[in-house]
Amino acid sequence: MLNINKTDLFRHHVPDTVPDRIAFGLARFVAWTAGNTFFSRRYGDRMIVLETVTAVPPMVVATLLHLKCLRRMLDDGGWVRTFMDEAESQRTHLMAFVALARPNAWERFLIALAQGVFYNAYFLLYLISARTAHRLAAYFAEQAVHGYSQYLSEIDTGEREGQPAPASAIAYWGLAPEAQVRDMILAMLEDEAIHRDLHHAFANAMAQGQSFPDRTGGVA
């Protein structure tokens, strides 16, 4: 299994190439935009907006990695399942927020439109530069770590009202029956740290000419 330090939640990969800088800047721009949209104002947090698209990268990666392994007759080393699991994790994040504040029909349409645009854009990016695509997904996760950390801080200071976690979140993360949203956000935060390290590991491996990172190695 990939060696990921789950306690180092704020690990940041300093962009050292032009594509990395572009990916980092784009991730920050999307996070900023998410914090200044109708959805964010209505639901009170940019993370809900980001979660509508962050399940896209791992699904695209899983699909293209699957096809690559078939085409080159390579063993995927379990990485396709890893990305499928990440996609499920990100989808669960969104569904947990939806359970707390349900979007109306118009909002669902806008979400579907954004997902359609982003899916095709990310698909093309991965075909052009898989390394940059992984780096972008990793920087999205870095933004999510900071966003969820802020969310926790607002709960702790009383700026955000605490409430029970949805039943779906309790079941998915195996939380206590009386778990609160704060417990759910802590689980999401750890998920995002793992996703961040996974995509940075893939980008680093590709920079070194490898098809996959070493599952027994660390993450830069």
C-alpha cells in the first residue's frame, strides 16, 4: 500500500515547473470562484461547490488507466481500483452535503452542466499531459484540505452551527450513531489529504518516466 502520512494534513508540493504552476494557479482560481458563487452564498461554503466536480478526475483517471493497461497489456497494480475508490469517496462527500441542504432542480441542472464541461476538459488535459492532470487533481485536494480545516474552525468558534451527521455519512465512515457534522468533516479532511498525496505521487512518478508510483515508496 502507498505510504501516506495521514497526519501531515497541510503538506504542499511546491510547483517547480511551468505546467505545475499553471495547475496550482488553476486550482486556486477554481477554489476562489467556488467561494464567490450563488451556490456558496446559498449553502454557506465553497466546499459544497468544489465537491460537485472533484469526483470527476479520479473517474477519468480510472477509465484512461484501464484502457492504457489493456492497450499495453500491463498489470495495473491495483491502481484502477484505487482511483475508483477515490471517485466513490468524492461522490460520498457531495451526497453528504446534499443530505444537509438539498439543491433545487435549477441548481441540479447547473451542477450537471458544470460536470459535463469539466469532465471533457479534464479528459482532454489527461490525454495531453497526464502528469499535469494529476497535479491539478492534487492541488484541488490541497484546496479542499484548507477549506475543510476552515469549516472545522468555524464550527469550533461557533460561527457555524453544529448538527448531526447524515445517516449516509455515518454508515460510509463508520462513525458513531451520535456523530456530528464536525466528525464527518474530519473524515473528509483525511480523505482529501490521501487523495492529494496519491495524485502528487502519480505526477512525480510520471516526471521520472514511470507508469505508476511504487506502492511501497513514500510521497514527495
